[in-house]
Amino acid sequence: MNHQLSSVIDVRSDTVTKPTKEMLEAMMLAKVGDDVFGEDETVNALQEKAAHLFGMEAALFCCSGTQTNQIAIKVHTQPGDEVICSELAHIYLYEGGGIAFNSGASVRLLPGDRGRFTAQKVIENINKKTDVHFALTRMVGVENTVNKGGGCCWDLNELKKIKAACTDNGLAFHLDGARLFNALIAKGEQPAQYGNLFDTISICLSKGLGAPVGSLLLGTRSHIEKARRIRKVFGGGMRQAGFLAAAGIYALNYHVQRLSEDHDKAKSLEQLLLSQNYVETVMPVETNVVIVKLRDAFPMEVFLTHLQNKGVKDVSMGKQLIRFVMHLDIDSELFERLCTVLSAFKG
């Protein structure tokens, strides 16, 4: 159990976790240097560890998943190019318009099943290079798990088909893997299976894995060399970042397999919510995210106020939509309290 747990039940996101005692100890013992000069041995160790884990050539430690995603888009595109992604994609909806602001690229949004689209849809939306009326399609981005899709996982075979479409058409293939480890645990898959598919992968250490700060961009050596320069231009160069990187190493060593505990709690929460009269639907739960649609007779604001009054922090994901995210700071006691609060709501 995390020694810093409080009486507040914070299910807004898995980004709200505090470092465990053991993680803090690892951070304090880190050997550090100046990472902008490439001299922080703990950062270097984290980057090498992550790259090796996914069977990729190199990695770059950054401050956030938004930064790693935006750097990847900049690596793969030029101003005026086009990026294909889901209409629910984090890179489009929740990164401050970064595709336009940072890369000057346009976006082709694809519909699909809770943020998952098919290879055929990709093929149908690739612009003809010979037609000067259209932007040049340069990159396809997918998100696994899909945040706005209720933490759903992609089918690996469909990803392989999209990879083939990208290869056939000379497109880069990027994975926003902010919660990729949740997908790996849920599907019984291995990191190297994804390293073989994507040109670049962004993985987040500060979501389900519980590190206080940090994400990694993985790719070829040439992509990561370019990414390092872009990170500098974005103001993302960090100096003695090894204190943070040590938390990432600890997270990769000790906080991956335990994700199944979060998944189990989310599944139990799904069953509880389906039995409540104020719930219209619950997105099928695969990982640690539970998205609920409230019936119109139960205003979302009233529901959120009830939660707040009972010591539960939560947020909306849209009209009548509420998201609950399980994480390592929600122990069994807090989870039982949460279930009691949800069962007590009468509108």
C-alpha cells in the first residue's frame, strides 16, 4: 500500500498517484549528470532499458506523453502534411492543438469502434500524391489503450494490417501508448510485438505505472537523434533528470504486473454500476478505465456533487459521461468506500 494514501478517493485519472516509499528511495539514490550533454547515467539506463524492452534501437526521456507524441509528429511530418488518426485520438483532442501549432500539419479524422479503426479505412483516406489539391498523407497514429474509448485495447492483427498499409504507402506509423502496458497485461501480449510494428512509440511512466513525471519516445536511432533536437527546440531539455528517470526504472521493474489489480477493480466497478438505476450504459471494461453514461433523469452535475460531498474526486468526459480510473493508490479499503458511495446515490 502507498504510504501517502489519504482519505480522499481520487479516481479522476491514473496520473494522480504519489510515489511509493520504495520509488522515492530509488529516486534519492540515483546517480545523475547533465542529460542535455547526454551525461546522466540514470536517464541513459532508463532509455536503454525501454528500448531493449520493446526491441527498438533507441529511446528519449521526456517530461510528458504530450511531448513525446508531439515530437514524434514533428519527426514524421513537414508543414502542410496530413496525419490520419481517430476522431477520439488524444493527439487530436487533448494536446492543445499541438499538431497544428507544433508541426503545421492537418488531420484526417477517422470514425470507428471507440477509437479503433480498420486498415481499410486508412487506405480509403490516403490522399493521392499526384493531386496538388490535397495535403500529403505522411503518418498514421493510433492510441492503445483508447482513453476516450473506455480504456479499450486494439486487436494486434488489425494493427499488423495497418502497418502493412503504411509500408505500402510510405507512411510513418506512430503509437500513442500512454497506457500501452495496460493493454499488454490485459491481452497477454509482449512489448516486442509492438516494437516490431511501429516506427515510433510513446509510453507514459506517470499514468498506470505510478512514476511522478515522464514519458519515453522509442524509435530508430535516426528518429531519436532527430527527436532529441526537436525536444531541445520545444524547451524539453532536462539537466539532472536522473532523479525522475530512477522512478521510471523502478516503475518498469515493479509496477507493470500489478496493473491487473487495477483491471480487476475496474471490472468489479463495471458490474456494480450496471446494477444502478441512474446508469444508462457502461462502456465494456478491458483495463483500468470505466466510462459511464448517466440517464438523463440524473443530471451529471448533481452526481458529481454527490461524489465530491462524499470525498470522491472525479471528472466528466462529456455530456452525462463520467470516467472512473483505477490506479495503485486505490487500495481495497478505498475501493470499498467508493462502491458504497456509488450505491448510495439516489439522484
